[in-house]
Amino acid sequence: MEAYTDFAEVYDTFMDDTPYEEWADFIAGLIEKYGISKPVRNADCEKDIMKAEEPDDESILASERNLVLDLGCGTGTLTELLYEKGYDMMGIDNSEEMLRIAMEKKEKSGSEILYLCQDMRDLDLYSTVGTVISVCDSINYLLEDEDVEDTFSLVNNYLYPGGLFLFDFNTVYKYETVIGDDTIAENRDNCSFIWENYYHPEEHINEYDLTIFAKEEKEELFRRFSETHFQRGYTLPEMEHFVKGAGMEILLTLDADTHEAPGKESERIYIVAGRKKD
């Protein structure tokens, strides 16, 4: 599973039109409707349950129920937005470079987000969590059935009983029909990129060959670097099979663009799943 390296430096620049605020509102609404995690910081709270001087068993359990894990958090933009909504947040990513930028945002905002550098296939937490989210096609970096099975099994293991797993994924249709074998280029004042796609239909894997030209700080020179990423497309039945195989139940499936029921031409799909109560 390829980690972001040099591309991390310009990732936020090229993602500046991503509707993160809308995503945060949508995700918070799903957590409120289907989940067990509650915001722990707001004007109506008489006390912050996460800061009790002598926490009892009830407050410890509440702290786990209310903990939200952003799996594949990247540079932490969405993690920060959910923190602003009052959620106790944890972010995990396997790219040290992306997490370094997330930590810079944390220092600037003063948030208390805990960031860990881990591969989602080897997820290792200190407690259960009430909610796990994984969006912006992080799950598509899992290229083998075993990778998805291991990750979903670990998610289920660390979910509090009744907890929520909310994730999205790009479909086979998107890679095969929409972006496969296509080239995308974009030019900015301080950086530009060429994104070449090569779709491998037998494996349902899309290869991204990225070439980036980034202006060096305080210089007029541009540095050229490249990265190759691989993502696998999945069908909804495949993902439903993985979710159920890990011991979770499907609560909701949505087309990520229309927020309606997924169809044959859905490019990205949300799945809301829950860990069964003991």
C-alpha cells in the first residue's frame, strides 16, 4: 500500500476544491442518526467527560463510546473539522509526511487530536472507539481481498458494541469507465501536476502515475518529482460481503454524489455499518 511521500507537500493545494465542510456535516449527521458517539465539547455540556480528574468506570466507557477514529486521515483536514464539531478525534495514516502536515495543523489550531502512524491492516489501538470513519477512497488502497478482510476485522475488533464504521470507496465502474486510461493535468502558480491513469481490468486495479512540479520555497526554481499509486475498484456486493464477513451489519448504503441508493453508474459509494451489540 503506497504511502504519500513528496506529494504530501502539495496534496492540500490540489485538494482545495474538495467540499470537506460538506463532508464533515454529512458524516456528523450520520453519526448522530446511526451511531453512539456524541460530541464531548459544546456550550451545553456541564463538564468535559474527557477531562474528569478521577474518572469512574462510567466515564471511561463514555470516553471510548465518544472517540472517533479517522482511518487514513491524510493531512487531517476532515479530522480537524470533526474536532471543531466537538468530537474527540484520533487520526491514523501510514504516511509520515501526511501526518507531519496534520501535526502542523494541530499546532496551529490548538486541537487535542491524537495522531498515530500505522498501516490500517495492522491497526493497533489502546482502547475501543465508538466510531471509525474512512473516506476519500482510503479503502481503495487495499489491493487484495485479504487486506480488506484483515482491516475490517480489526475495525470490528476495536469498535465499541453498537459502534459505527462509516467508509467510502471508488467503484469498478469509476475506474473502468470514467477515469481509467485517462490523463488529467492541472496548473497552479506554485505547482502543477500530470496524473496518468492506467486501468488493469483483470485485477480491477487503477495505476496512478503522478508527476509534480513544485516551486521551491524562496526560489524561482521548480522541483520535479513523481509517485506511483495503485487503487483497486470494488463493487457494492463485494464490499457488503467483506463487511458482513468481519461480523458487522449493513445499516445504510448511499451514492456519494446523489445521497440516493447506489446504482450501476455510482462512482463512489458510502457504506454505514455497525458492530453488533454483545
